Amino acid sequence: MFTLSNCLILAAALFSIGVYGVVARRNILIMLMSVELMLNAANLALVSFGRYYWPRGDHAGQVFVMLAIAVAAAEAAVGLAILLAYFRNRESADSGAMGLLKG
Amino acid sequence: MTIVDILFLLAAIASVVGAVQVVSQRNPVYSALGLIASLVSMAIIFLLLHAPFLAVIQVAVYAGAIVVLFLFVIMLLNLKPEDLGKDPDPPVRRRVALGSLALFILLGINLARAGLGAQPFAEEQVDPTYGSTAAVGEALMTGYVLPFEVTSILVIVAIVGAVVMAKRKL
Amino acid sequence: MRAADPLALLLPWIALFPLLTAAVNGFGGKRIGREVAGWIACAGVFSSFVLGLRCCFGLLELPAGPERVLKDVIGTWISAGDLHVTLSFVFDPLSAVMVLVVTGVGFLIHVYSIGYMEHDEDVQRYFAYLNLFTFAMLVLVLAGNLPMMFIGWEGVGLCSYLLIGFWFTDPKNATAGRKAFLVNRVGDFGFLIGMFLVFTTLHTLDFAEIASSQFLRLAAPTTLTIATLCLFLGATGKSAQIPLFVWLPDAMAGPTPVSALIHAATMVTAGVYMICRMSALFVAAPLTLSIVAGVGAITALGAGLIALTQNDIKRVLAYSTISQLGYMFLAAGAQAFDAATFHLFTHAFFKALLFLGAGAVIHDLAGEQDVRRMGGLKRWLPTTYITFLIAAAAIAGIPPLAGFFSKDEILWRVLENFLQGHGVYWLGLWLIGIAVAALTAGYMFRLVALVFFGSFRGAPEALLKPAEKSAPMMKVLVALAGLTAVVGFFGVPEALGGSYRWGGFLQPVWARGNEVQLPLAHGHWAEVLHTALVLGISGLVAWRTLDLFKSWPVHLPSWLLEDPVFPAIRRRAEVAFGVDEAFRRWIVEPLYAGAARLWQVFDVGVIDKAVNGTADSVGRLAGWARGMQTGTVNLYAVVMTVGVILLLLSFTLI
């Protein structure tokens, strides 16, 4: 049950759910959270592979994930900061209304 | 069916349920809670994969800091229902769900084709030092010190950026 | 490998001196100034004349016969496989005649131009072009092989274009120049094809080698006929015969000295010269020679009729030139190459004189060219009148002036062809020749009467002006008149007591070929009778015409007016028998229409469409692509996802 394939399938499932969240929802916050979900799925895949290839590989899988988490944190911070700035101007968190880049 | 298998199964289910919660709730707070559930289950799986340090980091940073940041912002924005934006109509949502399903199936097929490890993880080979804090720390400071340093610069940039962006008056 | 005889080293310089002065005038004209330009140009031509004279005397020192030739090769031009073309200059009796005519008459015309063009702004350019022309003509005449002759051939065509359209600010002049060039081009095409055919059959392009080539006998007569016909096409273009004569009347738009030099004395004779130069080749194609004679005769007749109806003084002379050239071709066709050359020689003098006289009249009447507005000018322009009259008498064949001997010689030789049994065709041509002689006297003296006799019909203000103003011009007219009177005596036939030195001098040129027919010893009494006949006809016509056209309006004799055919012929002749019109309708307009269609269909429809269409479609594509930038973040996410799915699909399927 606890095989590499199953781990990867789990990661794939989480990723797909995250994709749905990003595409189908118009609330920015939820979209951001779905992105975090996708990142998380990728992390899982990485760790699984790292474990699978031990002792032939090294700790690369876990190190990668560590740094990925750091990056995810940075990205979340900046994204939310942007959202804050936008919200102060527009009073809305609706991604459909964010059409300023249209054309 | 060892204990590891059962634990894995339970954690996996919890993770998926949490993820679905994230994408389906109207209230962002509920989504955040779902996210926490998913992340904590993920941490458990990390433990099973001999990555204790990572599990702790996941809980502390991901679930603990990032999601909390989300909650702070939600509170700060004080969103009213009208601000939340109208989600697309059910027909559209169904189409997107089908798309996600297609994505999942495609990924699955490719994974199956790759023929990777249908065997359970071999426990005997694992060194107790694998995944330990000391081991990860050593790897981080020796072999992977460059990515480490670059990531720290990235974090600094993000901090500065976030501070500048969120100021009330520039 | 330069020439054996040191004198021959002078040959290239005969051609090069005018080129140098042309360069001086052409490039340094602004600095030199208007007065000096003319004298520099004259110096260039005069130097060539002196050199030519020196070489001529050098030639006479050589023993008579085929050895009488100077040759200089200054380098190889083309060397490709079998084809070896050198830059070779050849000076034999024929060249001597041509060089002396070109440089001698050319020099006189240059001097005349100094007077004629003194009020013009652009004289340096004029003299540069005139010298350039002289250079090209000399290259043509001195060339030792066909390609080199072609250089000169094209060169004179170019200079003709430049000089006809000299006053190019008037579009009529530019058009006339263009017409001359294009019609000439058609002839050049013929020349080229002929040249190629000559090379394929005779494997050489050098004149001496062609003349002595054994392939002349071995080659298929059809090929030779076609080759020579093509060359003759080139000659018709250059020498304004049917069908390519239409440019010459229009070419009168250029300055009159240009008309005198290029379109009377020199360039138009290039065709005749070419045929004489390649006499051995043409003799090997007797059918072509018959055609040449026939075309020459018909052209002479037609042009003579047209000349009778024209009212522009220069156009009458233009058609007269065409007619006289017809005579030359008639002679060449009858294998009387020496007679053709003789007429070329005498014609240069009296035709130049006629044109320069006409130019003097035009100059002194401040630009008037219509004879209906002239008349009685002998009172005010005495020198012009006398010299013009001398030239008219010469062309009409009045002895002892030059034209009498040359024209008489041609007609007698044509008749001789018939008498020798070559067929009644030649009798017909002879009859045409006699008719043309009458016509020549007719139109010439009509011109003389209308311009110089009777009372002045021009605008009254013009009456104040006519006076002979320009000394250089008058001096040249007198000189030419003197020459016209004298040069005939080179060719007095034995029947009339002369020794026909002309024929003797040129004999070796024809005899270098193997099969040139040499004339019979002249049968004396027959020829004397013939001469008397021709003289009688010309004289009678001249006298009656002079009488007729003295009064204005002209009262034509009743027998002529009642003749049913006369009005029809006259009407047709007035419009040059519709040849120009036919060219315009059947060739020029279809070409324009075709070009317009082609432009519409291809240039606009295909090329422009492709270019604009590309720009257009890029625009449209960009417009469509712009639709993707909706600004909605969700859409971007969708697009990304779809992309990922497609990528995965590709991995799955491949």
C-alpha cells in the first residue's frame, strides 16, 4: 500500500484539485490557497522520490523541499501584499473584476 | 497491511478531503482550515517517508506561518459577502472539474507507464541517519549551500517587497 | 603582339582623340566655359582627321592590292573556348574613305556648330556628345571584327539618342530620341543574331578571316542567307530603310548640325558600310543581296514621294536622306559596292551642305522651319542660297557636281545586272531608280523654290531679321560647296573619259573575298547614252519644278490634277504611307496595353497583394491573439492548464 506509485498518485490528485481551485474560483484568497496546495503536492512527490532512491541518491529530495517551502512562504507573502494593496484601491477581491490588463 | 500502510491510507484520505474543502468553500476561513488539515496530513506522510525534519518544518512554517498569514489577511480585509466575487456558474465549474479529472488521469497514466516502484519502500535499507536533522543540515550547508544562500536572498527580496506593497502610504 | 607597321600604331589614336576631348568637355565643362568648349572639340576631331590623312598617305605608299592594309591589335577582349575576340583596328582603302569622311565632314560640322550653338546654355554637353559620337563612329569604321564594330554601332545609337533629345526639357524632343533609340534597338537585335549565326557557321568574327573563310563555300546557303538577312535588319535600323525608318524624320527634333552629321553624313551610312565591309559574306548569299536591292529601291521610291509632300524643311531633307540611302543599298544589292561607297562619299558632302544650309535659314529666321512661311530668301541670304543651290543640283545629279557621277554609276550598274542576264527583276529596279532620280530632282527643287524664290510669306517681323549673321557657319557652307563641286571627279567613269580612280582604289577590298563579282569593262556607248538619259530626266524635272513652285499658291498642271491616282498617292505620301501609324497601332499600343494589364494583374494583383496581404494578415493574427489578453486571471490559469494537459497528452501518446 505504501508504495512510491501510490504516493505519486496522491500527489497527482492533490495537484489536480489545486488546479480546479485556481481555475474555477474567483476569490483571490482561495486561488492563492489552491496554489499552495499544488506546491504541496509537488513537495510530496519530491520527498517520495528522495526516499525511493536512498541510499543511491543523497538528501537532495528533502533539501529541495525545504527550499521549496521557503519559496512558497515568500510567494504567499508577496501575493497577499499585492492583494492588500489592490483591495485598498478597489474594495474587491474578485478576480473577474481585475481586468486592468485587458487588451 | 502493516501499520505503515494503514497510517498512509488514513493520512492520504484526510489530505484529499482537506484539499476538496479548500476549493469548495465559499468562506475563505473554512478553506484555510481545510488547508491546515491537508498540510498536517502531509506532515504525517512525511514522517512515514523518513523525513522528520521536513514534517516539523511543514507544520511549523507551512501550516503554522503561511496559513496563519492567510487568516490574518482575511481578517484584515474584513471581507463582506459581496466583495467575494461571484463564482462561475455550475456548468462552467463542471467543465473545469472534468478538466481536472482529465489532468489527473493523464498524470496517472504517465506514472503507471513509467513503471516506478510498485513495491513498498524497503525498510531494511534505511539508515537511521537518513532524514535526520543533522543529515539534512549537513547537506544544506555543504553540498547545497548555493541554493540555500540564493533562497535566503529570495526571502529577503520577498520581505522587502511585501513590506513596500502593503504600506498604507508609499 | 602589336602591329608590324609602325604607322599602324596611330590607328587607335584616330578614335581616341575625340574621346579625350569629349571627356574634357564632359567632365570639365563647367570649368572650361562656353567659348572654349567648341574649339577643344574641333581640335579633337581635327587631330583625328590629320592622323587619318597621314594613314591614308601611308596606305598609298604600300603596293596596290590586297597588301594595302594597316592593322593594329591592342589587346584581347574575349577568349572563351573557340571564341577569340581582339581589339583590332584595321585600315584599308574602305576604312580610309570612311575615316576621312567622318573626320573631315565632322570637323566642318563642329566648326559650324560653334556658330549655330553660340546662344545655347549647354554647349559643353553638346560638344562632349558630338565628340563621343565621333569616337564611336570611328571605332565602328576602324573595327577589325564584328563585336568591335558592334561597340561602335551601339555607341553611335546612344549618341544619336543623346543628341536628338539634347533639348530634353521639351518632351517632344525626348520622345523623338527615345523612338530613335528603340527602333535602332530592334535593328541591333538583328545585328546580334546575325553575328551569332556568322560565328556558328564561319567560326570566326574577324573581317579578314570571314572574307577568306572556306566555310563561305561549305556552309549551307540557307544559314548564310538568314545570317545576312539578320545583319541587314540591323542595317535597316541604323540606315533608316523599310521597315525601320520611322525614327529619322522625328530625329529632326535635334539641333540641325546633329541632323547634318549623324543623320546625313555618318551614322546612317553605317549600315551601308557594314554591308560593304562584309561584301564577301553577302556575296555568298545572293538572295539576301536581291532583297537588299529591292528594299533599297522601294524605300528610295517611297521616301521620295513622301519628301514631295512635306512642309518642314528638315523633314524634306530627312526623307531625302532615306531615299538616297535607298540608292546606296540598291547599289550594294547589285554587288556594286564601290558605287555604293562612292554615293555614300558624295552624299556626305552635299547632304551635310543641305542640312547646314537649312540650319542657317532656320537660324537666321529665328527658328522658323515651315517652308510655307518662307520664300524669296535669296535676296537676304545670298551665300546660303548659292551653296544650297549647289547642293541641290548635286543631289539632283547635275554635272559636274559630285552627285551626278555617283548616282549615274549606281543606275548604270543596276542596268548592267539586267543586261548581264540576272533577270528582269533588275530592270524593274532600274526603272524605280530612274523614277527616284526624277523624284529627287522634283522634291529638291520644290524646296529650293519655296524657300529662296518668289515672295516672302513669313510673319512681317521676321522680315526685319533675315541676315547672315554667323561667320563660322558661312565659311563652312562655302567650304562644303567647294568640296561638293570637286569630289565627284574621283569617280569619273571611263565612258566619259575618266579613269575611275575610285573603283581602282577600292578594288582590293572587294577582291579579298573570293567570289565578289567585278564589274564588266564599261561598254562605252551604252553608258554614254544612259548617262544622257538620266541627266535629261533630272534636268527637265528640276527646271520645271523650279518654275512651278516659284509662285504661291502653287498651280499644279491640269494633267496632274485630273489624274485619278494622283490625289490618292499624295494623301498617302503625306502621312508617310501610314507606316508610323501602323507601328503605333500594331506594336506600340498593344505593348502599352499588355504592360498595363501585366501591371494590373501581376504587380498590383500579385506582388502588392502579397506584401500588403502579409502585413494585413499579421495584423489580423495579432488582433485575434489580442483577444486572449482578457485581463481575467482565471482565463490565464485555464490556458496554462490546458497547455499542461496538452503536453502530458503528447507524452502519453508518444
